[in-house]
Amino acid sequence: EAGVAQSPRYKIIEKRQSVAFWCNPISGHATLYWYQQILGQGPKLLIQFQNNGVVDDSQLPKDRFSAERLKGVDSTLKIQPAKLEDSAVYLCASRASYEQYFGPGTRLTVT
Amino acid sequence: KQEVTQIPAALSVPEGENLVLNCSFTDSAIYNLQWFRQDPGKGLTSLLLIQSSQREQTSGRLNASLDKSSGRSTLYIAASQPGDSATYLCAVINGSQGAQKLVFGQGTRLTINP
């Protein structure tokens, strides 16, 4: 069974630029999550989808972050414009029943 | 608001020792608790998941316990090996299965010295 796929793996941008991350969950997993992990901290939930609907986006900075999950499969997370404090690893996870399965993450550096 | 704390932040031990990692949480009304391993530059690998009705789970040299009433969980690693070096994250799962939400601790960075 293929795992959660994410791309790109690394991205370096300047502040005020925009960036997008892509996630392909495990086939058949209805629930998809995006997390932000700042260096030295645990992951923090940004947004949770159930199929293509948003379940929880209470910690998503909506003035600059947006996410969508078209057709209830792949998802994209966008940041526009980026700030220095957005430098982090962005993790995608998917779930069918009890356990969440994580992708390798995208490491974003904002200079 | 659920808060999860892991102690210690970093731990270094010689190979072969048994060790315990600690996790505490402020709200005992949890759905499940999960321990993850994270290698540098990699995603998270699930180690053990303890459902709220259980008190412990075992997998090989790993044993995780859960005491909801005291808001604590421990991860016991027996006969540690250099390959166990990684960051270990504890996550409390709040909400029902449909609206499951993970709240993570900051992790314990473990180094096993040969």
C-alpha cells in the first residue's frame, strides 16, 4: 500500500512570495490533515478535511493560508504572502479509522 | 484547551539501557493516545496507539502505558539500540472518531550511544 505523498520536499522562498504544497493521501482515506511543525516543536494542526469538506480550520491563519481538497482526494495548502515565521515543515496526514498516517513533509524556508 | 508536555526534552543513554519517556496532558477526556517516532528530515511513524479503554500496548521492545485519571502516559524502551535514536512524540487524540484531532507534545530527542 502506497503511503501519503507530498511535494515538493523542500522549498526556499523570499518573504512576501507565495508557495503551494501538494498532498496525495492513502487511497480510500476520507480524512486528511495539514500540520505545521516549527523546529523543536510538535506538529500543530492547521486544517482537517472530511472528504472535501472542512471539519476544523480554527488554527489556520486565514489571512494568508488557504487549503482545498477537490474531489475529496488530493489537497493543496497555499501561503500568500509568506512571512519569516512560516518557516517550518508542513506535514500532511490521512486517516481511515483510528490511526493517522503521515507523509514525509515539505520543509519550507522563508528568507 | 488540551496541553501536552513531554519530559525530558532530550535524553542521551548508553546502548543496552532500558529507558522511560514521559508524557502528560491536562484534559483527561481523551479519545486515544498515540506515540510516534520522527527521524531527522522525515515524517512521523506511528509506534503505538492506546485506546482510552486500554491501559497499555506493547510492540516488540516498546511498551506504552496510559493513566487517564492522572493525565500521564509513559513509553518504555527495553534494551536500547543506536537505531532507536530519534525524536519521540506523544499525541493526545481528542474528539470522537469522526472529528478526531491530535494535540502533540514538543517531543523528546533520544540519543543512544554505542
